[in-house]
Amino acid sequence: MPDDRPATKRQEQLIRSLVRDFPDSKELLEYADWQMAPTKVHASAFITTALECNWEQANRSDVYLKYIATRPRVERLGSHGLFGDDDSVDLQRAAAELDSYTGNVWTHIISLKREDAARLGYDHAPAWRDLLRQERNEIAVAMGIPPDHFRWYAAFHDEGDHPHVHMVAWSSQPKEGWLDRDGIRKIKSTLGDKVVSRVTAQDIQKLYTKLKKEGRVHEHPEHGHKLSDTMVRRVHAMLHRCLRDAEAAHVIPRNPATGAVLPKASAKSRQILTREQMQTFLASVDGNEVWRDFFYVDLVSGPRQGELISLPWAAVPHCN
């Protein structure tokens, strides 16, 4: 059962240390959860993931490989959860290979929110195995490794709010390979393109419905967590453009946002001044020669704001 009590002082201290020592851990989904709600359960999830992400800096890679293959909540494909290019992975042989390796070894963690993983079909090991096998050459290139030298293993962990995959990667040639921010961005883009290709029109419609009901992060005193119809329409406009670009780039076969049912555009009711209110207003500015004529033109002709501001004074009869 989730522990929604505040995080302990010890957890807070450890999180500060992790963020200081490993700044990239701020990009983890678990860190975003921790920032939004600093509870014990979110603290525990972030600490676990952050340590796993940076395990290789303090431990041997072969130990890490055995850990991700056999830890609790790993989805086992036989006696362990490890998978790779081959249909069957010998855990002891894989660990021995890493134990004798002298080059750099990289570890990646690819994580999704629970509801996204379930909706897109990435909530079980075979789906991730197929995806990584399909994209392993692109990942190798992003890491500066020739695809025929690329070695990798991975394991799927069905963990809490963020099911994720641990991937261990290296080159068969110890002096090959590098990974910079551009390479990381390419890996994210490669895998993200494949995930987005599974988004359906029904997913988009559910998103808009959810945004309408509970899309506001911070509760509004009047509207609670609901988003306005106008804001939902703006989200749709932005999302539709992004997916249109993905369609043009052949990342997705069609734009799933096309044809979505949107909230009707609601215009705020305008207040029309009565004759008495107009006379009262004009009387209040009658002593100002500039603004008197300006507001008089506005009240009697009803121009749009931009039209009014762009009028030259020569167009105002009293100012000729």
C-alpha cells in the first residue's frame, strides 16, 4: 500500500547527495514525482532508480548485470530476466564476459509512466525485447559503436508507477564508443518515435477528457483541477502540429489527433454599456483633450482594439 507520509530526513539527505553527485538524475521521472509530492514512497522510488542508474560508477559491471537480471519485480524469461540479440541468454557466461572486459560499459534506464506503458503495450518484457532488437543498430550508432561490434543485454522491471528497462551496452572492441548529450538525445528520439507510433485516436480523446476533468496541476480556488475548454483546444493545436510533423517524417502512419472531438470554443460574454453609463464615462474623461476623443471614437464606432490603436489622429474629426 502506498506510503504517502512525508519523506524522512535521512531520505531527504540522501536525495540531496544523489542530485549533487549525479546531476543527470534530475531527468528521471521518479525525480519529477518526488518534486511534486515529497513522500516516502516517491523518495524510495527515486533513490532506488538513481542508484541503479549510477551503479557502474561504484560497482563491477558483471555484478550489476546479475542484479538487473534477478532483482525483485524483474519479469523472468526462464530462470532470469535478461534478454539480448540471442533468443536465449546464459547469465553466467554474460557476466563472465563483462567481468573480463576492459573497456567502457554504459547502462541505460528507459522508463514510462504506468498508465502509458499499459496503454502503449510496453508493460511486459517481450515488447521491450522486440523494440530494443529492432533499434539496436540506431542505438549503437548514437554511442559511436559500429553495429556489428555492439553488445547489449537488458531486463524489464515491473516497478511501481514507472515500469522500466535496464540496458547494459558496450563494444566488442574496448577502445570504441562514446556517449555525449547528443547521443543520449538520439537514443531518446529513436525509442520515443517507436513509442509514439502506438498512440491511437482513442488515446488522444481520452487525454483531452482527462485534461478537461483534472488537467490543472495546482488547484484553482474556483475551477479546482479542471482545465478550461480554451486551454484544452490549445493543447490540441500544439499536439496536432507535433503529430502532423511526425506523420510527414513517416514516424507514424497517420495523425491520431485528426478528427478528435474538442470542447466548443466559449467566448466570454461582453458587457454592453447603457446610454447612462456611456454618458457617465465620457463625463469623467471630458477634461482630458486626448483621451476624451480617443474613447469617444471607441464608444460610438465599436472598432477592434488593434484598429483603434492604429488610427491616426487625423481620422478623428475633433482633432483635425
